[in-house]
Amino acid sequence: MSTRSSTSITCPQCDHRQDFEIWPSLNVDLDPEQKDRLLSGELMRSICGECGVGAEVNYAILYHDMTRQLMVNFTGEDGKDELSNPLSERILTDYQLRIVATRNALVEKVWISTASLDDRVMELFKLTMEQQMNQEDEEELLFAGIEEAENGERNLRFVRVNASGSESYDVPMGSFQDFSDTVSSSFGLGAPELGEWLTIDRQFAIKMFRDHFSEDSKS
Ligand SMILES: [Zn+2]
């Protein structure tokens, strides 16, 4: 089930007040068009009816994909909105359950799931990319879906976001697969854990690398 409600938004530019539809619980099997709006950013952006200025609207969403057995709990960027768990534990035991702290992370989880990739491998891959690109602290690297090139090859699209804008990078699917095979065997990654709420983010990847290399130095 999805839940939909309405909130009042004040335009940051002209103070015009208008209603904005929010989706505290979003079931994308029942409301697939809302998944597209989430991925495009529309679901959490209000456009002022008076002056046309866009404003990001920060609200908690429980994202639910029954087909891919994924739930993502975004609690809102101020961390104040808490969601109660709406489904029985019995149903969730077959699910990948994720907690995210930002809108960008929510959208990225949906892209990862849609591309049938492993989010643990994705975080490790992004950390490796960041090191190669000498990423600055305030920058963020996000996976943004699969693109098909003119020659028919499939690429992973990444977007590097910083204060001055964003840049996109395409990585051949084969490079990601090679990386995935290597880390899965050397880090001993098993099947993703199901039925447990986990935070799989940059910190997760940093910890995996640290644990891995500290084990190496002991042996
Ligand atoms: Zn306005």
C-alpha cells in the first residue's frame, strides 16, 4: 500500500504558499509512475506556481518494491521523521532492507536495485573510483543507472556532484563485473543479507577495506 498526503510549501523566492503532494509510503508495484518521478527528482521537488522557482522538499519516505523485494527507509535529512515499520517481520525476511540518510542515497539505492547490482560492491567500487579521481571531501559520487552506448555496449553512469554542479562518467559494465568478481572472492562476500535493516554506504565500504587490509597485515 502507498500512502499519499499533502503539505504546504512556502516558496523560498517569493513566499507564495501552495500545496505539495508527499508520499510517506511508496509502493512502486502499485504506483510505478511514482518511481520514475523519484528517479527524476520530481517526487521531492516543488515548483512554485507563481515564480517557477524549484525547491527541494525534504520528507521521510518508506520505499517498497515487492517485485525486487527491496525496502528503503529514508528518514528525512533532518533525521527527525521516524517511520514505523508497517509490515510484519514475517514478510520482511526475504527482503533487502536499507536505511539511507539522504535523498541522493535513496535514489541511488533504487538505481542499484533496478540494475540488479549489489550495493555493497557498488560502495566499494565508488570508493576505488573516488581515490582514482582524487575526490574532494565536499564532493559526492553517485550511481545513476545503466546507459546503452551507440555501439550497444552497456555502461554504468556515475554522477559526481559538488557545489558548482555535476559531471557524469560512464564505466563499461565489464569493468564493474571484473571488479565485482575480484572483491567478492577476496573479501569473501556472500549473498546479501536479508530481513535486516542495514546501512550500506561509504562508511561501510571504508570499514570493509580497513578490515580487509588489517587482516592482510596480520598474516
Ligand atoms: Zn515563488
